[in-house]
Amino acid sequence: MKYFFKMFRYLRPYWLSYGLGMFLYSAQTFVFTFIPGMFASMIMAAILAASPAMINDALIFMGIAVAIASVVTGAGIYVYVIQSNKAIRDLKRDLFRAFTATGIETAHTHSGEGIAALNTEADRATEVYGNPLSVFLRNVIAIAGFIVVIFLIDWRLGLGTLAVGSLSFFIQNRFTKPLAKIGKEQLDANAAVVSSMSNKFSGGLTIRAYNLQERALVTFDRESSKLKFLDFRRAGIQAFQNMFMTLQGWLTLVLIFGGGGLLVIADVLNLADLMLVWPMVTGAAHAFGDIGQTYASLQPPLVAAEKVIDRIDAARRGDRPRSPAPQTAKGYELRVENLNFRYRESQSEALRNISLEIPENQVVAFVGGSGSGKSTLLRAIIGMFEREELPITLGGLRFSDTSVRNWRKNFAFVDQSCTLFDMTIAENIAMGAGGAASIEDISHAARRAHIHDFIEALEGGYDAPTGEKGGSLSGGQRQRIAIARALVKKAPIIVFDEATSALDKETEAQIMETILSLRNDHTLLISTHNLDNAVCADMVIVLENGEIVEVGLHDELMAKGGAYRKLYDEKDKDSTENAG
Ligand SMILES: Nc1ncnc2c1ncn2[C@@H]1O[C@H](COP(=O)(O)OP(=O)(O)OP(=O)(O)O)[C@@H](O)[C@H]1O
Ligand SMILES: [Mg+2]
């Protein structure tokens, strides 16, 4: 229930009109049962009195009451739906932000999960603003009204209604647990389907190239058959539930006409009152049953709410400083002290006992075989992982003391994938400066990344669109634009993770030259497979299985004849093989 109340923080700004709308809307069950009951009762009284005038009165009453009630409840629905939609929008906005701000461990690797969360989970969570609450409220109001009216007419019928109602509540409540459990499983299964599908869509090129369509279909069938199974179970339980509801319906009739009939014969109840009591008792029995289901119908939204709210709160934590210590770095000397890191879903540690000391304005090359931990280390340094604590300090500022957001300000980053957004080239580069960079800064950065001439030659120049994920550009062009984007940020530390891997030798050399020209007023952390790029580094760090095995200058490490030397010799072997 904690998450029920947490969900309501999004309604707080709209509370008054939402509450009013919800109340008016929820009064309708009572009102729309009471009016026909009253009408039937008046007609019956008219029949017993053989008075056409009283029928006329009843018709007038009915007409006016229905008109007023329809307008009021209609307005109620309108107001409450509008207000809850505002809250839903606010929540989705926060959730989207949370996904872009946190957790590459999950969000980055499972973008499908993010999409599922934004659609399915957020929608499901925000259901609490609508149905379960309005059903609950509607029934509470209805029961209160019905019981008062019934007791006013005859206390025995009142007690009978309470008895049938409690039975109905009890029966429906029994179905709560299994339905709630299935609801949660359905949610997970649904997320799995969406996630798996989005994965297949984004891997479209590979699927077509290897004719994997049938295989993809097999996965789809497997995932969705889980969903089918759950649907069956839910339907089965609902069938039972329905059976009991019918039974309870019969009991109600026994009470009204069996009990009511006896009372009429005993002359303690007149026929007109029986006409009014009839819908009241039926309505009360239903309302009790519906309340019994409220808990069940709240479960799927609450399960979703837990996921959604937790994610949003995690992102908020990332925005807040974690300690009152000063939040600015003095200089940008980088220290890592005995860092161990394991990915959340992984068994083994990706980084072990990493200790580093990198003075300002150094060029540091990170080398090592594939999977040795280069990318992981660089990502840990720039604050890509949602951890409260990592033993890293920058100019005396401890990672654990500041917000992730503040920490990241100190770094520019170019990675292997060089993701571009579906915008113009200028806008893409400006993203490096948070979206606001002058055209001079943009073209200056583009020049330094050796991409200016290419952009100028494009139709539209800097305003040319890049297509989704930069799809209308070559890999090398994307990398250079990504480098320009990093240069525009003017961060003291620039991190290049295989930033030049998609370039031909000549362009790579040119860009490395550009990158190295930044060394006078930037620290450059460069992970690379091309050991030529390590030659002029101030420090080469060699990683193996997540551990630092060697540190030194290129020449020193060559002379030492250890791990670095081995990497270097293998590279030479590769290039002669390639040449030959
Ligand atoms: N999101 C992730 N979840 C779990 N394990 C991961 C994740 N990303 C990487 N790993 C694992 O962490 C280890 C280090 O990977 P990392 O990407 O840091 O290597 P790398 O040195 O950058 O390799 P490459 O040269 O191929 O880019 C690998 O064993 C990899 O399987
Ligand atoms: Mg890597």
C-alpha cells in the first residue's frame, strides 16, 4: 500500500478538482439505483391508489432527477479524467527522465525494457487513479446510501442485506490472491514479450542477413505462449467468480421476495416500499462484492507502481548530492583506489583491485584484449553506474559525496557506438554542450574533428539531418561527429572508448593527432585496440580480466617484455597476416 500513496503524489497538484470529480462520478451507482427505485415505488403507490395524477408526478420526478444526475455525474467523469491524465503525463515525464538519467546496466542494455516500462508499466500503475479507486468509492457511497434507505424502511431487511452483503464480500475477497498473483505474472510476461520484440526489431539487419525470421518467430511464440497460459488461468478463476456471483444474486432474490413477501403479508411493509427496497438490496449485495474485489484489482497497478516509482526515485537520488561536503572539484587529478566492480546481473567481477592515479593533463591509454574491462573502467570513472559508492575521486571531490549528475559534468565521452540522435548535424554536435552551443563553437569543434569539410559539402550543411541513430552517415562520419560533440563540451577530462575504431588508418591518425592536440589543457583517457595510439601516451595501462597488470610508458613496457609486449607482437603478426 506504500506505493498506492506514493502514486498519489502526482495527483497532489490537481487534488481538489480530482477529488470533487471523483466524488460526483462515484455517487452515480447510488443515484442511478435510487432514482429508478423511487420511481417504481411512486408508480406502485399510484397503482394502489388508482391515481393517474400520481403517475404523472412520478414521471415528472423521474425526468428531472435523471436529467440532473446525468449532468452532474457526466461533469464528474470529465473533471476527474482530465485531472488524472495530467498526473499520468507528469509521471511518464519523470519516468522517461529516469530512464535517460540512470542505469546503463539496465536501461542501456535493455532498451526494450524501458519502452515496456514507459508504456505498459506506467499505464498500469496509473490505473490506480481511475478504476480501483472509483469502484471502491462508488461502492462505499452506494452501500452507505442503500443501507440507510433499507433500514429506514424495515430493520429486518436491513439486517438481511448486511448478511447477504458480507457473504458476497467474503466470496469475492477469496478470489483476490490468485488473481493478483496472475496479474503480476502477466505484467512480467508482457514486459518480456515487448522487450524481446524490440530487441528483434533493432537487430533487423542481422535477422535478415542470416534468415533468422523463423527463429525469431519461435522466440515470439514461446514468450507469448506464457501469456496465453496466464490468460487461461485468469479466465478460469473469473469463471468461478462469476458462478458465485450468480448464486449470490439468487440469495438476494430470496431475501427480497421471500422475506419481503412475508413482511407484506404480515402488513408491516407496503408494496410501494417493496418496490424501492428491491433495487437497494440487489445493489448493496453487488456493491459489497465489488469492494471485496478492490484489493485484487489494485494489485497489478501496485506491482507496476512499485517498479515505476522505484526507478523514478533512483533517478532523483542521482540528482542529489549525497553529502554536505563541497561539491566542486579542485583541479582534476583523478584517483581510483581499489575499485572492484560487478555488473548487477553478472556472477563475476568485471573489475578487480583497480588503483590509479592520473595527474592533470595526462594522456592515458587503456589497452588489453577484448573483454578485459576497458569500457567498464571508463564507464565507472565517468559515473555511468548507479552506485552509491565507488572509490573514485576527482580533484579531491569524492564520487560518493556528490550527485551523479554533478560528477558527469567533468567528463566528455565518445564511445564505440557513437550514437547520434535523429536531429540535424549542428544540433547533434550542440548536444555536447547541453544543446546550447553557438554555430562558431560547433564548426570549430567540427573542424578539429576533421568533419567540417564533409558537413559543408552536404546538402543543407550543418542543418542536414542525420537520420535515426545517424543512419544516413557512415560509421567513420558518425565517429567524427561524436568527437566534435565531445569537443564542444569543454570538459576537463575527455574519455575516448574505441572512438576511432571505425576509421581508416589515415583518418584515424589525423583524428588521433587532433585528440592529442588537446593534451595541454585536458586529461585524455583513451581506450584503444590500436597500440600505435599508445605510443605517445604519458601512461599506458594494461588490463587483463578486469585487473591492471602493467602500467608504464610504451617504451618501458616494450622493454619489459610482459603483457603489453605480447599484445604488441600479436598486433604485428595480425597486420603482416592481413597484408599477406
Ligand atoms: N552490461 C553488462 N552486464 C554484464 N556484464 C557486462 C556488461 N558489459 C560488459 N560486461 C562484461 O564485463 C567484462 C568487461 O567488458 P568491457 O566491455 O569492459 O571490455 P572491453 O575491455 O571494453 O572489451 P572490448 O575491447 O571488446 O570493448 C566482459 O567480461 C563483459 O562480458
Ligand atoms: Mg570496450
